[in-house]
Amino acid sequence: MNAVSKITILGIETSCDDTSVAIVQDGSVLVNLISSQWIHQKYGGVVPEYASRFHLESIVDLYEMALEKAGIEPGELSAVAVTRGPGLLGSLMVGLTFAKSICLSLDIPLIEVNHLQAHAYSLFIEQQPVFPLLCLTVSGGHTQLLHISEDHEIRLIGQTVDDAAGEAFDKTGKLLGLPYPAGPEMDKLAKKGQAVFSFPPAQMPDYQYSFSGLKTAVLYFLQNQLKQDPEFINSNLEDLCASVQKVIIGMLLNKLKKAAIDLKVKSIGIAGGVSANSGLRSELQDLCTKHEWKLYLPSIAYCTDNAGMIAHLGYSKYKRGAFSDLGINALARYPIV
Ligand code: KG4
Ligand code: ZN
């Protein structure tokens, strides 16, 4: 096959606070560059105005770097796949406008990608799963239990009614004095601690999740303990992290297990930023081994926000001719189904 007949997709992701550009050729990821914005740490959460400004500052450099690293000329690009939503409107608009301008200048099609679909389909980047499959998408903005059929059709089985699992890590971590986003740091500290403190898991019907009560429970617990010992957090940080992480993982896996048994699904996957959590990955591995379920775990690079998953889903949409009009707008809310 010569270079001209290859399908080469440029992927762009700017939905939140990671600017990412990737190139996928004939289904394989050639480059997946991610620039995380550390400015938000100073404020303990994402500041939307800063997020869009930093996307604007880094997107052109990332694009040029991606082409150079992949050894691809702009003229070889077949299409541009870009996150249309859900996400922060100003951030999405930077990526979408940049994608449209490349499409216009190179006269190639635009492919819109739903960020949540891309997280779920990130399971297919490195492996060919057996269907039907249950995918637990756990990110900073969403917690969704999805049933994916043999023809890749997604059915939403359950989701959170309030905070997302990533928010639970970030908000409880903030109470413990960890920098934003607290998830990765809590993961590291939890490895060194014991889950000696118990926090009540939310009791929700069916396959629904709720995480907002955990933050309140941790807040009241800490307030009480700090009255008796002002050094309580510092002297118990690792055990506190292990305890909070344990209850979040327990809630996530209970519903996943119930859904797999009820729906008789034997293939399980996890996606989204929280799927990088080492405790979640190892407990899920044990659960799947026990039940003889096949587990699909994406590499860490494809867990958190990345354009590789956008370009990869863009590649399959390209093959179906699923192109978008250049007049489309960014969507802050964009349901997965
Ligand atoms: O998918 P993602 O990069 O962005 C969204 O679409 O939201 O997910 C970001 C979330 C943050 O809440 C972050 O704390 C969490 O994923 N996260 C983790 C870990 N790595 C990232 N949470 C727990 N353990 C980790 N290792
Ligand atoms: Zn995401």
C-alpha cells in the first residue's frame, strides 16, 4: 500500500484542561501528544477562562509537533476528528475552530466526535474485545455504565445522579489538602496506607451512582477529628487516602458486578481518567478473575483525556463516511445516546 492510499486522521481534543493532538493512520496511533494545564492547581479546580486561553496558546505548537513526530505532511491528512462535546464551551470552541480551519485550508472533511463515546471506544484502540461488553466510564465529569453490543451500539445502563467518580477523588482530596486534580495523588498515597477509616457507601437503586454524600461524610469526619488533633490529616494522610479510595472503588465495582450478573455479560472494560487508578484496576482484575470475565483495560495514556481516542473513533467514522458540516457548534452538553 503506498502512502497516498493510507487513511490518516488528525485528532484534536480540548474539552477540559488537557490540550491534545494525535495522528492515527489506518487505525494505528502514530502520535498522541498531551499538554496538561497546571495553572488550575493554583485555584483547586479548572478555571474555564484560563483553560480556553491555554488551549489557544498551545494548540498550534502541538499540531506542528504531532506532524513532525509522525513524519506526516499536512497534505497527507485525510480528515480532522475533533471533540464537539460535552465539555467547557470556550475550551471546545478552540479545538473545533482550529479543526475547521485545517479542514478549510486542506479541503478535507471534518468529523465530530462525542467525548464520552471516544472514552468508551478507547477500549478498542489496542485490543479487539469480545461483545457484548460492559464499559464503566469514570472521568472527572461523568460516571456511566454502558452496554456495548456486537455492532458497537451503546446503551446507557446507569449513571451518577450527582458528582462523578473523578469529582469524588478531587473534592475529597481537596479536603485532605491535595493539589488538583487529586485523583492521581490519592492513588499514590493510598498504596502506602491502610483503609482503617470507614465511610458509608451511598445506597442507590438499580445501576445508579451517587458520590456527593461521600464528600460531606469526609468533611464532617475531618472536622470532628481536627477538633481533637489539629495534626490529624498530616499524621493519617495515607490511611485517609486508602479509606476514601476504598469506598469509591467499592461503589463503582458493586454496580458493575450487579450489571454484569443481571445482564449476563462476560466482557468488562473501564475507561476515563479514573480508570488509571491502580487500586480500581487491581480490584477489578480480581473480580473478573473470580467470575471468569474477560477484562479490557486501556493503557494509562488512553485513560485520561487524549486526542488518540478522538482520532481513533474518527477513523471508524471516516470509513462510514460520517462527516460533519463545517457550520456545527460546540456542545457543552452532548449525551452519549
Ligand atoms: O477523563 P479525564 O482525563 O477528564 C474528564 O473527561 O473529566 O478524567 C479526569 C479525572 C480527574 O477527576 C482525575 O482526578 C481523575 O480523572 N484521575 C484519577 C487518576 N488519574 C486521573 N483518579 C483516581 N486515580 C487516578 N490514578
Ligand atoms: Zn474525559
